[in-house]
Amino acid sequence: MAAKVRSKFVCQNCGSSYPQWLGQCTQCKEWNTLVEEVVDRVEEKRGTPASVKGRHPVPVAIEAIPAQDGPRIALSDGEFARVLGGGLVPGSITLLGGEPGIGKSTLLLQTALRNPHLKTLYVSGEESEHQVKMRAERLGNSSSEWRVASGESGGRAHAPDSPLATLPSNCYVLTETNTQNIFKHIDALQPGLVVIDSVQTLHTAVLDASPGSVGQVRECTAELMRFAKTTGIPMVLIGHITKDGFIAGPKVLEHMVDCVLQFEGDRDHAYRLLRPLKNRFGSTNELGIYEMQGSGLAEVEDPSQVLLGRREERPSGVVVAATMEGMRPLLIEVQALVSSAVYGTPQRSSTGFDLRRLNMLLAVMEKRCGFRLGQKDVFLNLAGGFRVEEPAIDLAVVCAVLSSNADIAVPMDSCFAGEVGLTGEIRPVTRTEQRIAEAAKLGFARIFVPKGTKGIAPVKGIEVVQVGQVSEVLSHLFG
Ligand code: TYD
Ligand code: MG
């Protein structure tokens, strides 16, 4: 008997479903986001994996459960492995989110190519086999391991379509978007890692909705989840982030998967950050830093070194902040430019730092330190396209603005860490010792930290100045 076709209306923003159409989603209050999706015999077709059939879980004492902390799968990419918490966990599902063009496909293809011990199935719903191959050749070109002797071929490294003897044989490419077919190929190939590029292109026969809709993305992910858990094959899914920053439109996927990694960075700059938003097997305080090069993503082991560059002298308005990105100390250059407003209303613009917070700091400088910034244009910029959310960068922002305003350079050998409060007080920050150690390592002679920071052991070669008020810092710097 043919099952009755049922349909429901799903909000494309938050994933709530309704039996009938509404103009506004009552959950997230967005307008015109409900889309009809046909729910076609979901329960029957979904099926149960053979291994799960007939199994009825019973309560088990926690001490009686055998420990199953199997070995993690090592990855040659140190940054990726660290962000995952020390390698891939068998049977885990990881979602890699990021804006289009940021380098998600590059990161995962290069993971597939550079781990010869790992048989990888790269499922591409977005690019053809040829496109994937072209990218692989580009990635392979730079790696000395597989570089062909390009010198002899008259400067041309590879003839197009010539079989690249040096590309590793462990990576398989599949251009398929139907989940049931993908599972068949996985069963036949038995890979050690499956990459899905991207989850928005998948569709399952169970649902009639179009690929990319909330229902499809959710149902496909659920299928992949069940498959990964029963087979023990780890999977990494790529998910595009929409304008408003949600992974796959709604946040629904984040709850389902084991790890959510976000790949971010400014497309005009070469640096990319890999940040764990959720990790069932490790800390979310890790951070991976890459540089996008002509031949793929290169790990950046000492980011502060790269970000600070080498300067003979520092102009006014440029200050170094000792920030933390997760667990990693990161010294970063803050640049400010203050000039008289040309138009009636002064302009405030900020790259890499919250504009509202900048406005607040300007108000503090005006009210508590007596600087007349009300009629000034203020521009703020962080080096390398980085974004810093941490409040410990406040003090450096204040110093950069005041330095530019007075046109007096801040000594090159100083750096800053401290949150600035509304009364102009400098408030404690986390992990001060790590910041001091990093500054000392990079050759700074002086670091300004909040007053009352306890337990700071003296570090050789660096003077630690404890300051309680913005005005104290100013008298240190500008006399
Ligand atoms: P891609 O991985 O396709 O992004 P996503 O999958 O997140 O949409 O990355 C695309 C960008 O990366 C593209 O603009 C070109 C650049 N790129 C390099 O600079 N070097 C390289 O070796 C590769 C493969 C890409
Ligand atoms: Mg891509």
C-alpha cells in the first residue's frame, strides 16, 4: 500500500516545523522563511543498520563499561590534529564550517593527500573530478615528497592530464550526492576517512525536499552520523556558512555532530584560523593557524613572529598587544589613525576589533583622561586580517589611539595586555604569565599588565610594569 504523502513546513532559519504555512516563524520570528517539505515515509525507508537491529540497550553500571578510548588517527598536519584534540577519533563526525572561498576544500584535500597511511574517500558534490585533480596537483607541486623533476621539462612542471606519478594513491574521489549511493561506495572501498564536500549538496532519497534545505541537510547528517558510528569510519563534513554566520543556515547540525570547527580569516589576507567551537573529544581552547600560499595551506608555528614583522622604528599610533587566541599567546600589532574630522560627523571605523567597543573606549578616554576625541576621525586596524574578541586588547587599542592623537610613538620594545573598564581602570586578564613569556621570547623589554596580577614570577630580560589606571600608562609612555 502506498504510504500517504505528508508534508510539513520548515523554517529555513531555525529548523522549526509547522503543519501549515505561516508568514512568520513563531520560534525565531523571521518572516517568509517557511518552506514546504514533503515527508515521504521517512520512518520506513530510514531503516535500521543490521548491527543495531534486535539490540535493546539495558542500564549498565558505569564502572562495568569497557573503556574504549581507541587510538586516535594521527595526521601529518600538526595544527589540524591539535585542534581536533590530538588526531581523528574513529567513528567521529566533524563539521568544518566557513565562508565560501576561505579554503575548506583545500584544507581537507591536502589532509587526504598528505596522509599516505590513511585511505581517504573525498566525496565532492561541488566540483568535478577534474577540478579536484587540478587542485590536488597544485597542492602536490610544492611538496618536495612528490615533486617531479620539473627542471627537465622545460620549466613546465606537469603536462595537463599527464598521470602524476607522484600523487599518492591513497586518495579516492567520488562525485556523488545521493547518500545511499555514497554508503554503497564506502562499503566497497572501506576507507579510513571520508570527506564530504559539502553537506549542503547531499540529498537522501528518504526526503523529497531539495538539497541544501534544512530538512535534507539534517536528515543527511543524521544518516552519516549513524553510518559513521556503526562502521567506525571518521567523517569530516564541509558546511558553508551563510551571511549571518550560521552553519548550514540553521544551527541544527551543531547539536548532532561530535566536533564543529570553524575556518575563518580575512580573504584579503593570507592567514586562516581553525577554531573549534565544539569538541566532544578535546578542548575548544585550541587554535590552528595557517597561511594560504600558492600551493595550499602552510602551518604557521610561530604566528607572533610573522605578525609583528621586522621594523626599524615604529611610527605613532602603532602598538603591540599581547593577546591570547585560545590557549596560544599571540602578539599582534594594533594600528590607529586619529585625524581631525573633515565632515561634520566624525567617522569611526575598525577592522578586526568590535566597533562598539572602540566607541566605548573612546568615551572612556574623553571622560576619564580628558582627551577631546569627539571631533576626530578614528580608524583602527589589526595586522594580518586577524579578529580579536578578547578584552585584553583594550589597553593596546587605547595606547594606539592616544599615540596617534598626540603623534608620539610608543617605544618599540613595549607591549600591552589589559582590559579597560568604564572608569578607566585596568582590569585583570587571564594567563598573564603566558603573555609575559611570549613577549620575552620575542625580545620585548617591557610589558604593561594590570595591577594586582598575582603570582608573576620575574622573567629574565623583560620588565613587567603593573598599572591600575589608563592615566598611569600614559604618564609612563608620554611623560
Ligand atoms: P577553497 O578551498 O576552494 O575554498 P572553500 O572550499 O572554502 O570554498 O579555497 C579557495 C581559495 O583558496 C581560492 O580563492 C584560491 C585559494 N587557493 C590558494 O591560494 N592556493 C592554493 O593552493 C589553493 C588550492 C587555493
Ligand atoms: Mg570548496
